[in-house]
Amino acid sequence: KILILDFGSQVTQLIARRVREAHVYSEIHPNDVSDEFIREFKPKGIILSGSHASTYEDHELRAPQAVWDLGVPVLGICYGMFTMTVQQGGEVEASTHREFGYAEVRAHGHTRLLQGIEDFSTTEGHGMLKVWMSHGDKVTKLPPGFKLMASTPSCPIAGMADESRGYYAVQFHPEVTHTVKGRDLLNRFVLDICGAKPDWVMGNYIEEAVARIREQVGSEEVILGLSGGVDSSVAAALIHRAIGDQLTCVFVDHGLLRLNEGDMVMDMFAGKLHAKVIRVDASDLFLGELAGKPEPEQKRKIIGKLFVDVFKAEAEKLKASGQGHKGATFLAQGTIYPDVVESGGTKTKKATTIKSHHNVGGLPEQLGLKLLEPLRELFKDEVRELGVALGLPHDMVYRHPFPGPGLGVRILGEVKKEYADLLRRADAIFIEELRAAIDPASGKSWYDLTSQAFTVFLPVKSVGVMGDGRTYDYVVALRSVQTSDFMTADWAELPYSLLKRVSGRIINEVRGINRVTYDVSSKPPATIEWE
Ligand code: XMP
């Protein structure tokens, strides 16, 4: 496996993804882990990440001594190159700010890392790479034993190598897609130079994960909050594969789910997988508490709190019932790797903290349960692959994200059962048509071409005409966006013919809705959800 030491770059996760795409397992850890940790990790190679742009104080960050004592290959990227330079006795000219941009880098010296990897060659026969470069700091003097590996006109030392020790460093970012041959370069480092085996494949992973879960759980029992979302579903399927009936899933139906969602979850888990699933129909409780509460954040709080209350009550019942012996002692969660890194779980203090949506935060302590998080080391696309390998249906595993508060934040203002029922039917039509509409250019459905699509209920009435009569009914808005990270998003340019079909069907099939609009706002300044 490969160890990635994080100096706080926004793109460190991409390094891990690229390495894993080469079927080599990798983990990200903070740059200041102990020497002992690194020795115990037994990496086949180490990658030192970049750091934030414009953080002069970070120039104090160094890689632990064990990195250099272990005798394994090391690749420094951007800031990683600077720290390698300084720690190996070279010199860096620091700058107070750094920025990134396109550059064409010329290869020097026929290093193993760059041999045969180029985007084009110059008339003089030099290999050239199109890269995403970090500008600002510069290596001004190579450390002893190092030779020049790459340069640009404005950056004479853009790459360096000490091949006798397997040390390589580049000032550009091979992990980002803008660096055209970045993947080849990382593959070269990981597979050829480090000699890591490409044995990280899902089939093997299932066996290992199953063994680990069995070992951790022993003969004890586990409960898991099943939401129908990808992460909790895949976690449930994996844990069920490992321990069968020692797992009990609790599925809280808050009455704000999509059309038939509850039945689908039950069919899959109780029906097909024969897992123990307790379905709690708490819709009256949720809708009752939400009555007369129009404010979005208040609605979120109510739904979040009730969810925890209901789940806790079930968990306690289960504990008390004993199920033969002492009841559940583990709480399983579908925490995935980005959640761990983003919430600072790796104690990577430099990485920016982004909101995490854990429904049951704080619950394990309150219930006195131990945590079981079998997806902690997987990226979302790996979780999906795992789900498919475990036999979950493709449509379930590749579903758009759905917020914890569900339709509660897609019914503007006060939530009523009448509104939820109308919205569910309108939304089901929209999604059905998106799945059915194939874009001829890509051959993909518009569902797969969008990142998130849904319908929003507007509690206002507008006038329409149907047959001979006047109607005075509700309005819905269709929302569909394309995004890579959900932090920014563009509204999707759906074909008019598709919008026309959706609108026609909703107005004809859902009595009570007589007008359909399409949301053409991007994020920012709008958000993806309307509340
Ligand atoms: P916004 O509306 O903030 O949404 O642009 C970004 C992403 O987050 C989801 N979202 C939520 N997910 N609980 C959740 O679990 C929430 O309260 C919540 N609010 C927004 C939203 O669906 C989108 O994918």
C-alpha cells in the first residue's frame, strides 16, 4: 500500500483516488504522524502532497524523518517537492503566495518516472508534458545527489530526481485531470518504481472486509439505520454478508420519502437479501410535529431530532429485548472516506472542514454502543462498485443523492400530507421521464447526465384552464443540476421535448397541480435545494 502524507492541499484526496484507480490501496494521513506510525504502516512508497495556495506559515511543515529512513521511493508534489528539497539539503525560494495554471514542462535526463510519458515532443526531440503547475515558490538549488528532471521557462527546476534512492519530485500536480498524462505518471511511480501490486479490486475487498467485520463483531449484535441512500444500503449489504442475522436494520419512514421508496427498501433488504429489517412508520409523528412550522432550519431541526428519538427508541427496545442474549452492542454507520477526511477524522488539520450530514451524530455515546463503519476507507465511486459487487441493483446504487430531511425541504413552508402526496407523484413522473430520455450524443439517460434532479412543491395556487373549466391549483418547480462536488452547480440544459413531456404528464396525471415551471438558477447564488 501507498502512504500519502497530507500537507493540507485541497486536492490530496485526488492523489488517493488516482492511486486506487491503479488498483493499489492508499491512505491519506496528516504530515505530522509519528515515525513509528510510518514504520508500522509499511508503505511500498510515500507521496508527499501539496499544500494550500497562499499559506506562507506552512513553510514550517516537514515530513517525519521516517519517510527518509525507510528506504522506500518518495514522490513529492508541489509543496511536497519543497519539503523534500529542504530536508535533503537543497534550497527553496519561498513566496508569500502561490497560484496554479497551465504550463508546458520539458523533461530532462531520461528519468524512470517520465521515460516515454509525453504529450508531444519539440523539434529538438525534447519530451513535453501539458501540466497544471503551481507558481510561486521555487527550488533554487538541487539537494546533493539529485538531478534535474523537468523545467519550464519560468521555473528552471520544475522536477528533480535522485534515482538511486527512488526520490522524485514535481512542482506540478499530476493528480488533477488538467495534467494530461498525470495518471500515467502516478501509475509509473506506484506500480513500477514502488513495485506496488495492483491487487485492490472489489471482489477481494469484500472477502477482506467480511473477515474484518466478523473479527470485530464476534458473536455480538449490530444495529444500523437504513435510509435507502447509497451509503447505508451498501453498508447494510456488506455487514449482512458478513454476519447475517446478527445485524438488525432499522428503517425509519418519516413520511417524507419518495414514491414507493419505503416498499422498495423493504423489498430489497427484507425480501431479496433476507436481512432483518424493522420498518418504523413514524409519518404521523413527523407530520404532526411539523404542522404550523414553515421555517426551513426549524423543519430540519425537528426532523433531525425526531429521527434520532425514533431510532434511539427502537435501538433501546432491541437492546432490552435481548434477541436471545445481550442485544445490540454495535451501531453501524455508512460513513465513507470523504466524510472521515472532511470532518477531520484523520486529524488533517489543514484540510478545510466542510459540513457533514450525519443523521445520528452523538448517538453511539448516548446509547453506549460501539461504532462499526465498514466503508470508512472507500470513496463514493468505490462504495457504488462495492454495492454492485454485493448484488444491489444498479439503479439503487447510482441513485441521485437525497437529503436526510427528504421532501420536508422540498415542500416550501409548512409541510402537509396533502402536499407530500402531490409532490411524490409529480416527482416520480419527472424521474421516470429523465431515466427514459436518452441523449443521442452520449447514449446516456438524462438521469445519468444530471447529478441531482427533483421536484419542488410551491404552496401557491395559480389559475388554469382544463377542458371547459377553470382550475385553481398548485404549482411545482422542476430542478435538475450538474455538478461535480455539490458546492457549485449549473442548472441542466434539458431538452425542451423532455420538459414538455414531463409537464404534460404531471398536469394531466396529478390532479391538484396545474402548472409546472423549470428552475434556471445556478449555485451560487441559488442553492440546489429550495430550502
Ligand atoms: P444545497 O441546497 O445546499 O445542497 O445546494 C447541496 C447538497 O446537499 C444536500 N442537502 C442536504 N442533505 N440534509 C442532507 O442530508 C440536509 O439538510 C441537506 N440540505 C441540502 C442537497 O440535496 C444537495 O445534494
